[in-house]
Amino acid sequence: MSSMALPRRRQHQVVFVAAGVWNLAWGVRTALRPETFYRTAGLPAPARPEVAACLGMVIALYGVLYLDVARRPEHGGLVAAVGLAGKVLGPAGLALAVGQGRWPARAFLVTAGNDLPWWWPFTRYLRDLSAIGFTPANSPPHRPPTSP
């Protein structure tokens, strides 16, 4: 990666702190009360709520990763690219399910808060990283902080 400064570094940090807090809050709530996901989506209560609870745990873990991107924005491109892919593919799958009549259109309420608002800031972040030479192929490996 280039030694150039990341454009809008502070703005990207704010975005990824917000994304991290949002995902942690949504994920923990869904993990602890999976029926709220179904209620928001306009679906009947699940026979197996543990599936939604597991999804909540994964969403919360993404929150932790987004907080790390905020901490080290020059090194978060791979996490942001995977996160953006999920935020695009999730609504695409939902659109398919709604189009096939398997899910109600009301389910887009879930996507409206969890996915769509992040498309532009994640894309802008990835474009800014690209401007300083980041690509997923040259992403530096994650190294835990060293102790003093």
C-alpha cells in the first residue's frame, strides 16, 4: 500500500464506529430476542428461533470488525469489502424472496436500516483506499497490537 494519507480518514473512522455500534446493537438484540427480527419483517414467529439468534451473533461480530476498521482505517479494506458485499447480496436475496412471494414486502424494513444506508459510505471508503493503492490482493495481514 502507498504511503499516501487516506482521504477523509476521520470521516471514515466515524462511519465505521457508527457501523460497529449499529451492528453490535442490532446483532445482540437479535441474538437475545430473535422473534423481533421476524416481527419487524412481518413474518410469523419461527419454529426455530435459534437460526435468527445465530444470525444476530454474526451481525454482532461484524460490529467488532467494523470497530477495528475505525481504529485502523488504512488496514480495513478487506473487512469493508466483505461487509459491503453482504450489504448488497442480503437485499438482493431478500428481493428474490419477496418477488417469489415467500417473504412480505414489509421485510424491506429490515434492509432499510441494516444495509442500504451503508452502501455509499462503505463504497467511498473503498474508493479512498484504492486511491492510495489498496486492493484486497495487497491487503496487509492482520497483526495484533504489540505490548509495550
